[in-house]
Amino acid sequence: MSDFTLLQKQLDIYFRDEKLLRQAFTHSSYVNEHRKRKLMDNERLEFLGDAVLELGVSQYLFREYADMEEGDLTKLRASIVCEPALVKFAESLHFSDYVLLGKGEEMTGGRNRPALLADVFEAFIGALYLDQGYDQVISFLKAHVYPKITTGAFSHTMDYKSQLQETVQQHKNKLVEYEIVDEKGPAHDREFSAVVTINGNVAGKGIGRTKKEAEQRAAKQALDALVK
């Protein structure tokens, strides 16, 4: 049996109903091999956790990225709640150590199967929501998910400069250049204006609180124009 007391200590989260926590880590293969115990697998909790996680991430992005358009918010959210990202969250918390598996699933490497780990992470969110409510889920996300967003773990999703470069490279002999053309405001609240040129012609303009943000927005405007 997995020691869920240790997991709760590591997370500093203590479940009122520990059966919910155990269910979140119970794979259907384990239930099938222990039918007499009338256990429940984590699939229903996964369903709930998926929705709660998406709401928690959506709320964070809506507040933190006030200038981001709906389409870009959707792309960024998708990169955060997709299977590869959920697997990384689960691995960082060593969730695989606590999964209850059937012997057959264990022998075939199920403990480290990406889809299984992603499901466990969502099931844990669902269990936490049922046991302690939405605010506790948000506290968990603040500790283990939101920081990865702010440190740029998902910045590749919104890397318009790379996307623009790739698009332009499809046509030979085209040079992409960026220039900061203006900056204003006090040191603690600067605003930068950038332009991106393609072969010397202005293709996009952008404003941001950092030079990088301004350049990214200029690149996005240029990309949007090229797509149209």
C-alpha cells in the first residue's frame, strides 16, 4: 500500500476524507484485481478535475495577461492543460510513487505511462476540490502550476518572433529586424515601443512593459498581417 500520509506531508495538504485521495491514485487495473474490496477507480475524479483545472488556469491567465487576446489565451491554456504538461506536473510531485496499479499494468510499465500520470494529476485536482473546495485548489495551483507559467515554461507557445522568422524563411533573401523606437515612463513602470521590419519595410508595431514583450507584440502584428 502507498503511504498517502507521506504524500500529504510533502504537499502540506491534509485530506478530511483520505478515501478521496486514495481514489485519485487508484487505476482501474487495481480495482479489477481487488473486486471484493468494492473500490472505485479515479476516472470520475479525473473528469471533474479536468474541468476544475481548466477553470483555475483560465482564471489565472485572464487576470495576469490582461492585454492578451482570446485566441492567444486559448492557445496558452491548451499548452498548460495538455497531457505533456500534466505529466511534468505529476512527475515534479512524484505522483507515480503513489499510484495503485494492477500487477499486469505494473509489469508493462504503466506507472510511468504519460496518459496515466496526466489522468492521476487531474484526478488529484478533482479529489482536492471535493474534499476542500475551489480555494484550496487555487492554493495548490499557486504553489505548483502558476509559477511555471510566470517563469516562461510555456513561452514557446507565444513565441511570435520565432514563428515570424519561420514564416519569412519560407521566402529566401528576406531579413527580419527589430528596433526599439521609443521608451517612456518611470523606471519602475517603463513602456517600450518596438517595430519589426522585413527587408527594411515596417511589418508590425508593438508596445510592452519590457523590450522583449514589445518585440513579441510587433512580431504578432506582422504575423497577423502575413496570414491575412
